[in-house]
Amino acid sequence: MVRAPGVGDRVLALDTMVINAIALLILYGVLHDTTMYFEPAMLFAMVGFVGTVAYARFMLRGDIIE
């Protein structure tokens, strides 16, 4: 993520890392046959989505909040 050539590539790498972390949380919950890990996975997905959108808006406009 740090060595990516462009800013867009860094955003894509960050989003991919978030998706991998969500998948690991879900698989860990399935492995241990518990639903305890599904709620943190959902929260992580929401925070990752908001972070990706905020970073993309910052790249396009230079500010996040208008």
C-alpha cells in the first residue's frame, strides 16, 4: 500500500485490505461456529466503506466536507 505508484492505487489497496479483514472475521466466526464475529465484521465494513469514500472525495476535491 505504501509503495503504490499513484494515490488511486493506494485507495484500492486499502479497500482490498479491508475486504480481506472482513473475510477473515467471517471465516473465523464460521470456523468457531459462533455469531460473535459477524457484528464486528459488519462494523468494519461500514467504517471501511466510509473511509474509502472519504479518501476518494479528498482526492477529487481536496476537501471531505463541503
